[in-house]
Amino acid sequence: MASTPKNTGCDFTPLYTSTLDEVGVSASRPVRVGSWISGKGPFRSLLPNHPDHPGWHYGCPVYVPESQDQHPHSHDHFEVSIVRRGKALHRTSHGEDTIGPGTVIVLAPGMTHAIYGIEGLHQTNLYYLTEWLAGDLMAHWRETGLVPLFIAAALFRQSKDRAPAAFCLSECEMGAVDNELADIGRESVEKHPSLTFLRSSLLKALILLSRSYARQSAFDVGLGFREEVVAALEHIEEVILQCEAFSVGSLAEILGLCPDHLSAVFRKATGWSPMTNYQRRRVQHACNQLLNPDCSITEVAHALGYCDSAHFTRMFKKHQGITPIAYRNRYASLRDQRNDKLQ
């Protein structure tokens, strides 16, 4: 496992924020594998059909001069970074640590980090659209560490000043994860990649990483939610999927609790009230459906029980920050059209 970061007293302010659309995530390719490879020569990016492309394990690599540090920056998405060779100093507001071959760093949305002192560093990064991954949330919940490491920060209110998870893969674990990353890389450059295939490979990669982290962690890798909170989360998912009405009173009655007590316990665990969590999850399910270009905005609103498109749009913008059509356009086919030209 990566050693505990040395406290340097650094308080980082991000110079920029990386976004999912910038790294090539889209409706037809909601997961991406890419790499930063340091070495001699100018900054350049290689597309999959380039003769110098180093292989599927690296996805779409970006070559950077070894002298070019990665300055403090944040992300609006999860980034899973796996070091293949070389070394560097990884810094956050919690301090710095040396990273080397086999090191895995899981950065949740909003976390700020930087990489300095780069020496021959090759790192593979995994990016994914959380709303797409979290559609079957309760099934993922049963996989040890999967939700806490790779989904929870998008679901629950957590401190952005948390330290990223860091651990090391064994040679065997690296090989198993590599197989899944290779499959994601190969499928992503198909003209019409299979979303089922991509989801399967992504889940296997994340489960393998979760198991490695759990094996090395001295602490419980779960979220530590009380039984009634998990039951409430399960009920909320069922209500959304069955397009039924939701009320805190009905939920409290099912769980045998008074509404005020349930709300207090739920808020303490998740950072949200049960009603706010329901509204947020309904919007996240809507995000997943909006990735399907064959579904109209009205159809998505109706499928999730909104009274009309106007109400749906208001609630979507409240919790997502943009309108449904802006979300759809953000992950629409501009990048896919560019990729199609490469075929």
C-alpha cells in the first residue's frame, strides 16, 4: 500500500478543472482509458490509429515533456490513475507521497492534486460517467468497496478536502486489471461500441481495484451506514424504478420509525434529507436515460413520473446545474463524429 502522505502544509488552489467531455467521455463512450507518458520530445496526443500508439493498455495516450509538471487541478469526475513505470511526487492539501509502479490513486470529483518531480512516469487513467455506472446502485452496493471508492462522492455530500484513496497493485492484480482496460480500449475505438460490453469491463476493473484496496486497508472500506439508512436507500431506488410516489412519512412507516428521527439519521449519514436524496437520484436516473438519443425529453420525464417537461426541467437544473437538453448536448456525438472519421 502507498505510504501515508507526508504533511507539507500545502493548501492547493486548482488552476483549472478537467471535465469529462474534455477527456472524450460521451453518450456512446461513457468510459475512457487514457495515459500520460513523460519523456523527451514535444507535447503531443496520439489517436488510436497512429503508428506510434503504444498499445491498447494505454487507450489514447498523451505524451508530455518530462520537465512538464502537472500543476494543481481538480476534476468534475472520478479519475482512477494507475502508475506503470517511473516515479513522481503526488501532492494534495494533505501532503505529498512518492508514487511508483503499481500505485493506484482514486480521485473523487472536486479533489485537487498535482504531480511534481516526474522521472519517466507512465500512468494510465480511467474516466467514467458516474450517472451511467450508478444506474443499478443496489447491485453495486453488494460489492465490497465499489460504491465507497468509485461512486459515493457523486451520491452523498462528502468533504472535498478528503485525501484520495491510494494503494498498490500486485503484479497479478495489475495483469487482471490490464485485461479489462485493454478490452475497454479496444471496444472504445469500434465505430459503434457496445455499452453492455463497456459497462461489464468497467465493473470488473473497478471490482478488482476494490478488492485490492480492501485487502490492504486497515479500516472497514464500507460507508458504515446504519441498517435503516441502507433500507431507506433501497426503498428510494425501488420507488424511482417503479415510478411511484415518494414520501418521507410512508418510508418512515415502512421502517417503523418516526419521520423526524429517520430524516435526522439519514441526513447525518448521507448529507441529504431523504426527500432531497430521492430528487437527486431521480435526476441521476434521468441523466442515464438522456444518454439514449432515441428517448425524447418528454419521454424521460414521463418514465420517471414527472408531471410535465417543465417541472422535469426545473428539478433537473436545480440538482444538475444545467437543463436536460444541455446535459444531452454535452455528451452528444461531436467527439463521436470525430472518432468515426478515424475508422
